[in-house]
Amino acid sequence: MNYRQWKKKYKLLHGLNPPLQLDKRRQRRIAKKEIKTVSHVDFATAVARVSEVIINAFASVVREVGRNFDLAGTMCRNVAENIQPLEVKGRIPSWKVREYGSSHYAVYEINALGGADEIRAITYSRQSAGKIAEIMEDDYIEYIRRTSPGRIKCHNNIAENLRVAVITAYESGVIKGI
């Protein structure tokens, strides 16, 4: 029985063409097409695409790690500010985040001497605007720390309160022999 007759008989019995697993001729034809397409593939461009995908994946992983380190740094900075907040004496500028239009957020530099508020940055995200304001504030404090460290005042509220409590306890007789 030749191929044509076999195919007609299968279709007559089952009502549809034979599946790929049974049709050896169709399997050979598909294999030949695949060999032709593989021989026409430019491997240099394929390697370039694969390397680009790998580089993009690595970059996204590094960005995520950086974002996590940034969050950890912000958390540590917030803890440090709660324990011992810094204040700049005679401070002139400060930064605030406000809505700007319907879908933007702006970082404004507020002048304590009564000058007009100036826009320093505009973003789509409140979080990124807050981060920009925080970076500007840290840069300003670092600048003042380097140029005139006498203007930086550390609030030791917790340490001061603990010292007063120990002195009070010692004077009242609760603590002996210190």
C-alpha cells in the first residue's frame, strides 16, 4: 500500500488526517525544513541576542540588589536620626515634596529667609521625589559638616535623659556604689 492509499484509508476510518507520530513522510519533510532553517541561521546574531538577554537579566538583578541596599541604608539612617538627630544652626534651605499637576511630584527648596520656593526636581513618583529631597538634605548636611562643623548640633535627647535618670537614681539612693 502506498502512502496516498494509507492516508486515505486512515482518514476514512478516523475522519481526520493521521497524526504526526504516525505520518513518517510528514516527519521527514519537517526534519528537512528544520535542517534548512538551522543552516540559514546567523549564529553571530543569535549569540548577540543571547548575550544581550543575559546582560539585561544581570543588570536587573544588580539594580534590585542596589535598591535593597538603598532601602537598608535609608533604614539605618532613619534609626540614626531617631537616636541622635542632627540640626544645622542658622539653616537657610530645606526641601519638601509636593504634588505638581495631576501626576507629578516636585521637590521644592524652601528658603527660610522668606525667599520664594524653588523647584529642584520633578518626578512621576512620590517615593523618588522623597529620595531626591533626602539626598539633597544629606548633601547639605555633609557640606556644612566639612566647611563649618561648628554649625552641626547633635541632639542627645536619649543619652541626656538616661544621664539625668542615673543621676536622679543615684541621688535618691536607688543605685549605690557607682
